[in-house]
Amino acid sequence: MEIKDRYAPSPTGLQHIGGIRTALFNYLFARSVGGAYILRLEDTDRARFDEAFVQNLYDTFAWLGIHWDEGPDIGGPAAPYIQSERFDLYKKYALELVNADKAYYCFCSAERLEAIRKEREQAHASETGYDRQCRSLSSEVGRSRKAAGERCVIRLKIPLGETTRFKDRLLGSIEWKNEDINPDPILLKSDGFPTYHLANIVDDHLMGITHVLRAQEWLPSTPLHLILYQSFGWEPPVFCHLPMVMGQDGKKLSKRHGATSIDEFRRQGYLPEALLNYVALLGASYEEGKDLYTLQELSERFSLDKLNKAPAVFDYKKLEWYNAHYIRMKSDEDLAKSALPYAIEQGLFGAPWTEPDASQRSGFVKAMPLIKERVSFLQEIPDKLRYLFSEPPVPPAAEFIPKKSDLSQTIELLKLGRSLIETLTKLDDAEAEQFVKQEAEKAGVKLGDLMMPLRVALTGSRISPPLFGSLRILEAAAGLARIDRSLAVLEENRP
């Protein structure tokens, strides 16, 4: 038997960490056992549906590099994979349950149901949900009334006085009294739309889903789903309810903890490989003493036996560490490619959204070694390199002056530094450092005192990426022009 699992999101919002973790675990499980991974869009909530959320889903998974074997965009043997295109199927199977006396027509109006709710509320009654008013109607009477034009829904007959038992792959044996299940829930609405429960079970069965890996918040729905499987006479899949993802305060991860939508993480400059690596560890273990994995390695090592029952805690600092690590691992060309959209958006090459010319693009790639060890997020890169692509304002004179020095001495130090520029642009870092040390010794000045005014003149700041690499990118003419501009300002301030 081929193992199949699926990710079945409702396109009513942006893709977020919890959903991506579920999608990723299903993907890894399918790949680890040589099974099939399916995408299905559960779009029956038309009030909140938006095509933009569907596009966000496709964009997110393209960015993450996760691909399915069957789905709405690529088809498959169980097509269509969009629930709104499968309504005839749901109606067919709902009527099968009515004919088998496993479900029934209900003609109760919304007004009656609301009146019952209020009566119970005023009486402080323990009963909740539907009162099963129409359960005793025969299917013949129900069909007759429906044929006469009465509006109705189809409700499932929950077996009374029984207990539903099942074994969760992670949580073990679970029992649920049927009296605690929502009384006779609606399967098919009066407008012909299926409820989530009917559509989900019919689709999982027809698509051959063998394993359902989903968040623990769906655990209360499982007894109802199992009753539906029993009512149809179908073999249920293996259920595995994944550990929750919590904030560090012990509460379910939400916006109050920080970014949760994948779009937010992308805007902040996270890399997909960092996000995948970290999320894959939320509630699962792989190999002792190893934290860094490619998607292929995760696929090879994933196992349901290595899932944790305890909630996983989302640590933004740990994710930041992963992101910084993957930034450092990238080649200069790949890092520049990843960072370029942020540079264009932030106007590094002119006005915002201005594309770089050939020279700027080349300089951007050359600048990557300067900042690889200094950033944790892609969005930080443009500001750290802005001095290379536009001349920074000349800082106040005090910024140039080394400790225990004065303005006049600083001007002489900067002039000395200026005389070294032509040579420095032709040397690598080790050669440049040795050359400057020798020149400082000849002049009888401290190396740090010589370097500080030179750094401020060239970069506009006392703190900047490596100076010699920056100077090679700027080249001699631009470097000399910046120093001359700074010298002019300092001379104006000389007593």
C-alpha cells in the first residue's frame, strides 16, 4: 500500500508558522517512506475566501522549495483538488448516509435554533448544540418535505450512549464519549455547501490518504471524523496529532510573540533554508548532536517515532542564529542574489525600486564578504553597504579625532592616510594591513590613530565593514575624493 498524506489548508489567510510546520512534517513523512504528498484546497468557507490567499500559498511554497506530487496546479488521479469544484461528490455521499439511516434531513429554522439556545442559556442548562428535533423523521418523510420545497440541511446521526476509541500515532489510546461530541452536526447545508467535516472525510477517502498529520487543536474533531468513517464503512487513516507550537510564555504562538506569517519572515530577511531547518526541529528530533540539515537530509531522517508529545517552544533568537549561519554559508553570488530585492526596495542604487546598473551589481557582489559575518537578516545588508553606493555626509569633526589627539593632529593623520590610498587599493587584506603597519611605524603614530580618521572619511562612520575591502570596491579615485572632502571640512574647523 502506498502511503499518502496531505496538506489541506483553507485559503482564508496568509500562510503562517503553524500551518507551515504541519505542511513540512507531512512533506517530510511522505518523502521519508517513499510516499505521495498531496495539496488540497479546502475552500468551502466562501465568506473568508480570497484568491490572494491562494496565490500566497503557492508563492510561499515556491520560496520554501516544497513541492507536492498531486495538487490543484499540477493535477493528479483524484482531481480536482479544490473542494469548491467537488460539491456534487459531497452531495452524493451525504445522500448515501441518509439512505443508510446514518444521517437525516433537518428542517429546523435558524430562528428555532436561536430560541433553543436562549432558553438553555436562561435556564443555565448543561445541554448545548442541536436538540435532535428532526432525528426521528423517517427518510421518506424527509425526502417528501424536501421535495415540497422546504429548506433543510443534512445532519449526521451520532450513535447515542457509545464511546469512540482510537489510537493516535503520537498520543496513544484516546477515548471520547459520544455524548461529548457536537450533537448531530450538519454535513450538508441548505445551500448545498458541505461542512468541513463531510468534505474532509470524503476527500481523504477518495484521495487515498493513509496518514493524517495535523495540529493538536484538531483532536476534538477526530471522534466525529471516525464516526463518519464508520458510517460510510470506510477504513480510517492513521491519525497523528502534532505537538503545539508555543511562545516562550507558554501560550499558543501568535502575533503578540512576533512575526508568525511567512510573509513577515520574508520581509524581515529570513532565508527559506533557515526557516525550514528551524521549523523542522519544532517537536521533532533527527540525529544526536546535529542541528543543521538540508531539506534532503530532513527528508531522509524524519520519523514519526521521533516526534515529541510536549509542546514545542518557538525561540526567535534561535531562529536568528540559524539565519545568520545560513547567510555566512552562502557564496557571494548567492547571497547577493538573495539580498538584491531588499537593496532595490530600500533604494541602495538610487531612488527606491531602482535597479542597479552593471557596475553597481558587480560592486554589490564584491561587497558580500564585507558583511557576511555582521548581519543576521537580509534586510540589514543595504544599510550596512550604503556608503559604497552613495557618498555619506561628512560627520562632525569630533568623529574623526582619535583618543588623546586633537584636530590638527587628526588632519595630518588623514593626509598621511591619503598618501597610502593608491597602494592600498592594489593589495589584499593581509598585504594592506602589513603595509599600513609599516607606514604607521615610519611616521611614529599608532596604527589605530592612523586608521580611525581614514575610516570615517571613507565610510562616514567609526564602525563599518572591513576598510581595506571597502576601499578596493570604492577604488582610488572615489576614495581620494572622499578624503579630500573630509579634509576640507576639517580645515574649516581648525582653530
